[in-house]
Amino acid sequence: MSRAVIVLAISEDAGACSLIKKFLDSEGHQALCVSSPLEALAFLSEGMAPDFLFLDVPRAKSNDQLFASDLLEKFESHQLCILSEIGDTSWKDYAQKWSIRSVLTKPLLRRDLEKLISQTEQPENEFSTTEPAASAPLGNMHCEELENNRFFLAATPAMMQIYKDIRLLAPVDIPVLILGESGVGKEVVAMLLHKYHTRSEKKFVNVNCAALPTELLESELFGYEAGAFTGAVKAKPGKFELAHKGTLLLDEIGEMSPQMQAKLLHVLQDGSFSRLGARSATQVDVRVLAATNINMEDAIAEKRFREDLYYRLNAFTITVPPLRERREEIPLLMDQLIRRGAAELGQQAFPISERLKEAAQEYNWPGNLRELRNFITRTLVLQDQESAYNDLRAKTRTMSAASLAQLQSNGTHEITTQGARGMRSVVNGVKNQAEIRMIQDALSASGWNRRRAASNLNISYRALLYKIQQHGLMT
């Protein structure tokens, strides 16, 4: 904007107020932060004419006073902005009533304010966040758009915490190690870290370290000069150079050879490397993220991964839980994937039946999001939810039978080794058997209606699904 902007903020959050004031002051604007609507009204009565009013919505408090008519009627809807904690939607009815379209999610970042201040107006009938590619928290879910039709979805406490960590970590130029099973969405976490980085307009480059042998991986990362080897007819920059000033994701870094680990450590220490065949070093400024599905502590103990490289990469760790530990998200993910998949295939999206969603929640998804995405694609192509349901049930029964066999084998082993392992293992075994019988009886009595069985057992439906999976109880 060509003129100075005046912002009035109502917030009890000292950190948010400090960021707002520092940013606006540095950009030649003005900011005033007060702790209550009454103070805001007092300044307005003295002739203050803000361009924006920021409303910091406190969680678990009544917001009637904050959204009072005598305050908000002094502003146009496009001048109002809500500051909200992730997952909090207590403001939603007020936002609809007053047609508030700008929502900033805390922790507040400098780039959030930059985008808001740069927008002088929006269409009056549009309700959106100031992030054009982000979705406001809906219910207990947060879904954020990324490039290439990818998205980040959080609807469980663990994933909400990951989102908060990402927002805090993203602007800080330190390495982040992303852990999790294959297919859980580690690349999505890396893409979100890049999106909120201060240099997000630069490139995000992804290298799969497990897909290439050591010689090819070295030339892929560091590039080569013409004549460096047979077939190198012209010079080629490596991924480090391509990611200069941006973000480089080293995916499956646990599979990197010890030789390459040593070279990578040198680059991380001083930011310089040499192309293959080069006589001089190249200096780069790259934010490095690393991801792996292996147990790093075991790899270090077995001398498969350098301890010094691990600590260089591990300035902060984000562990993405497997899909089976966030089953509440499965129906939400299915809805997102069916809509996006239909658009990619040029088909009409259709609603997923509750029956199929329940079957999906009962399955363990060893391939995590990758397996779920493939399952949705097959369902879209075949247009047959009944077949998809039967397929899921069959896989669940097979997996449950294997789990039950393992459980019985473990139970026998516990009894034969009780002298060594003590009384506790025997008691746990008896407890498990009693629990299995109770659940089997409740399921039989309800005709395998799980919701009714859960009610009869006086436990939640989610807890019953977990117990069914835990004990391998499946028809």
C-alpha cells in the first residue's frame, strides 16, 4: 500500500501484540494494541480511525463482548480480522454474522501480516483466510492446500501439535528431521515447512536418497562439470545449487551410504562443496530438511548412520504418527481424496458411504496415506463402493487372523517363561483373555453392531474399534 496503515488490535497475548507492533512500525505503519473492547471504544471515541481491527479470540471464553455491536458496527467487514488458535472455531458464528473474511491462525507470523496489509479489499461475498492457498480451521479440523494438489490435514491432537510446531519452526533457518513410517506424509510436512519459510518464493527441491546408488546420488546432489566422467558432455548443477536460498528435502536419508554421509556433513558444516570434476568450491545457502522411516538410534548403534551427521540434522525432530494412530482423520482424508481424485480423473465426485468409512477406520493401513490414496483411486475408477467395502473387510480379516495367531503365540510363550518374567505378565495375559471374552460376548449379543456393543460395554465406539484391532477380533 502507498499510504500508512493504522491497525487497532484487541488482544491479551503480549507476543502477538509485540509482533504486530514491530512489523507495522518497521514498514512505516502504525499499531495500537489494547486488552479489551472498552479500551478500543475509548480510542475510537477520541477520533482514531483504524484501517483494520484485529480481534484476538481467547479460547474457552465468552466472546459476546469482543464481538459487541457498538464496536463492530464502526467498521466495514473487510476491515475486520480474527486472530485464532488452531482448531478453535468459537468465532465462526460471529464471523458469519459480521461477514468477517480474514482469519489469521496463531502463532502469528510476519508473512501473515504482510499479506493482510497488502490487501486493500476483497470481494464482499467471499469468506476466506488471508492465505489464498490455506483453509481456515473447520470444526476440529485444519486442512491446508499445498502445491501439486497436495494438502496437510490435522484433526487429532498429535497432528494439531505438529501444525503448531511447523508454524513456529518454519521461519527459523535450522535443519529439521522428519520421522515416520513409509507413506505417513513426511514430504507434506516438509512442503508445509517450506511454505511458511521466509524464503518460500524460492525453490523446494526433493531428493530421494534411497532411489540412487552412491555415485549417481553424489552427482545428483552436487552436480558435475563437463568431462567429469564418460557421458558428461556439459556441466550440470546439482540439487544443492538448484535449492540455493530455498529448501532441500533429503528424503529417506537413512538409506544414504557412509561415504555420502561424510560428504553431506561437510556441506552442512560450511555450506560449500565441489561439483564432480571441479577445481573450485561452490558456496550455497540452503535450508536442509531430512526425512526417514528407519529407527535412527538403531542405525547409529549399528554404525549404519553417522552420529555427528544425525546431531547436525536433528536440530528439531517432527515425528508423524501412522494412520492407525489417528483413525479419526481417515473419513476426513477420504472426503478430501475423493474430491481431488475425481477432479484429476475428470470424474464426478461421489459421497463415501458411512459403512465404507467405518470399514476404513477398522483397517490398519500399513501403507498409511499412500495406501489410502491408492484405495480411493481404485474406488473412483471402479465406481463400486460395495466391492471396495468387501476388499477392505477381507484385508482386515487377514490382518486380524495374523494378529490373533501372534497374540496366542505370545500368550503361550508368557506362560512357559513365567518364572523368568514374573507375575505381571501372567496377570496381563489373564486380563487380556477376559477382555476378549467380554468383547466377543457383547459383539455376539448385538449381532456385531459395534456401536450397540460399545454402548453395552459402556466404552466409546472408538475404544471398541481399537480393542477389536488389538485383540484381532474380526468376522
